[in-house]
Amino acid sequence: MIRPDALTAGLLAVALTTALAAACAHARGGPSPTPSPSPVPSPASPSPHAPPCPPTEVFAPGTISLPDSWQWRLNFNPLLTEAYWSHSEGWWPGTRERAEIRTSRRLPGGRWSTPAVVPFSGTYADMDPFVTPLGTAMFFSSMRPVDGRPRQDMDLWMVRRTAHGWSEPVHLGDQVNAEGYDELYPSADLLGNLYFARVKAPEPGGDVQIWRSRPRRDGSYGPPELLGPGVNTPERWEFNPEISPDGRTLLFVRLDRDDDGLEDVGHGWGDLYVSRQVHGVFTEAVNLGPCVNTAADEYHPTVLWGRGELYFARSAGTPGNFHRTRLRLPR
């Protein structure tokens, strides 16, 4: 299991918002600002009676997955002709301050075009893009000013799809965005219910948990509610939510804390988990298992629900790649 010897508040800020693996490596006395890739453990085989693991491959190597830079939160438009993700050059500190949202278009033969920064990004720190299931809007996290006032924390913003591209960004308001906290990694279902992680900023402390805000008739969002104990635990951190379009299935990352005083669970420091919503309550989360989770860190899940494909980031302490595999949910 890959774990840091100590986790400082500053490292947690990076771990939860940009590159979990970068923070881990720094805490371990990590590599230089231009680290070389490290070998990543292969997924372990499940029990002898389970079917073999589906193959896992690096997604778009050399174009979207780059060995010497940080990329996270991969997302697609509904037609799967456009990809969006967070990108940052360099090493901690400053990883998230240099973050920008990039895009690439699918080319014939399954290749992807040379990435470009989306028109509304590149000036301020922007990251964690999520295109809504119908493709009409994109949520993202940003440190851009609000009403001309600089921000030291990450807030949730939205752009709408227009006939000419993406609109100007709109702040989601103080009902969703809490002063002094980062709101990160948005994900929404078809009804517009918005899921995200929240952590104290800029010096993190306390729990990292997953919240949900429901849309109002006027298009704004109401005060968020904390998801229940099936997802959030007092001993560990939960973040990176990915909700299914029907709102019934939630994937997320659970991270073992050094100071929780509990036996380590899972396969690595950060593992992917799943919880199902039944009668409005999320059931106790289950680890996705050794076909996905390894001794490295797996995080930032994205699912193409109609195709049964899981995309995620994996790192063993250096900049990692996006990976793709078949989604196999525990029963």
C-alpha cells in the first residue's frame, strides 16, 4: 500500500483538488519537478471463482495522457466527440494555481486532436470540468474572482452551451459555495442534482466529504446537504463523486488517513468505491475491487454509463495517466 509518512495541510489541498498522487509523492520525499514515470502495479486477480478482470489500458497516450504533467477529471460530451480535462504543469506547490481546462476532439480512427485550452480558461485556476448528461452545460471549479473580489478558495461555476460554443462563466452563488472552503469535482444527474466534495481552504483541516445541492425552479441551487454514512465516514476522506444520470449509482474515492487510528482498508491509499441510492438513501459503499484498485492510487472516476466504460486516474507517486476499462460493479 502506497502511503505518505505524514500529510501536511498544504499537501492535502493539492491531493484533493488537483493531483492526489503529487501530494503523496511530496510527502514521501518525492521526485524533482520533472519526475520520470514510475512503474504502476498491475491489478491483482480476483478470487479464483470470479471471472477474469477486464483489460485496462492507458487512454490516448501522448495526446491526453502525458507522462510529465498532471491531468485529472476526464469528461466527455454526450456524443463522445469532445473530451475535457484538468491539466497542470510542474510540481507542488502551485499545481492547482497553474490548472487549466483543456479539450480535444475525436478524430477518425479513434485518435484525438492536439489539446487546446477552452476559451473561458487559461487566466485563472480552473479545473474539474463536468459536462451535464444532456450536454447543455458544464460545471467546473475555479479560483477566479467573484464580483471583482479575488478568491483564495475554489468555487463551483457553470458555463452553458450556446450556438457559438460556451457562454461566460456564472458563479453558482453563496448557497453552494461556502466562504473559506473548496468546492470540488462537480457531477450532476439528469434532474440537475449537483454532487461535489467540500474541504476547508486554503489550509485544509477536518473531514473531506461529499455533498449534494438540489436545483430550484429559478435555475439556482439550494443549500447543500451532506450525504449520509453510507458514503461519508468520520474516519476517512471521501471525494471525487461521479453520479449516474438516473441518480441511483455513485462512484467516489475513499482515502485512508494516516491519523485515523484504524486498520488500513482497500488496496491503496486512495481507492474507488460505489454506493447505490435506494429510497433516497445511499447504501453502504463497497470497494470496486482488485480489477480496478491497486497498491497505487486510483481516483477521479468518470463513467460512460451507456457504454459501461470506466475512466480514472492512476498514479504511484508521479504524474499518472488516464486509464480505461469495463465497469464491473459489485453486487
